[in-house]
Amino acid sequence: MILQPDDVVIRPVRRGDLAAIVAIDEQSTGENRESYLERKLEEALDEKWRTIASNVIEYKGEVAGFLMVEVVSGEFGLPEDRATLNTIGIAPEHRGKGLATELFDRTLDQLKKLGITRLQTLVDWKDQELIHFFATKGFEPGKMVFLELRT
């Protein structure tokens, strides 16, 4: 499907997007993560940082997806600024239209303009569809190893 430019708007997230983001995320994950997503939205809009790199994509006037990114500096002792893609979601009825790619590409362009040279994310190993999506965007396993201790 070829997207028509008039049908698609990519813009920074707004507080009023929370309900749509929560609904899309719940459709995708099967969980209601409203408190997590509300926190991520507030972090994205925190005026003291003024680096808004989280976006939504509207398709024909309706929020059809979102991508939440956090720009960090000096985390884990790493010297360069980097961004962490916290969560991404496209409403099931809008999948297969290229919206995730449009949203990802626009967000990546924003990050490059900010001087961000690395984008990282964590993906559940069992979510092969998402791993495949990120692989098509050039992601590969990084040098850091995720360690976990269950207590």
C-alpha cells in the first residue's frame, strides 16, 4: 500500500494522546500499562530537557501509532549521547500500511539532527515480529549484555 501524504501526519506526542497510546499499547501487549506510559509521556514532555523525540503518527486524522524515545547522556558510563526506544505501537487495524516505518524513519531523522549517534532498545526474544522489524532498520545485537537477577 502506498501512503498518501495527506493521510499521514507525524508529530510530537501531546498529553492528550495518552488515551490513544494506552489503547494501542493494550491491543498490542494485552496489558494495560497506563501508569508506565503516562510516566514515559511526562518524561518526554518534561520542559527542563526540551528534547522531545517521542512521536505519534496520525492516519486520516486518527492516532494510529506511537514511538517513545528517551535521549540520555552518560548512562551506564557510556560517553556519547544516545537514545533509547522505550516502546512502539501501531494499532492493529493500521498495520501493514508502512506507518511504523514512516514513524521510525522520521524519529531517526530527528535524533540525527540532535547529534544522537546511537539508538538502542530491548526486545522480548519471543517477539520475533518486532525483532524482524528492528533488523530491517539496521539494528543488531550491541556490545552491552542485559543481566537480570530475580529476587
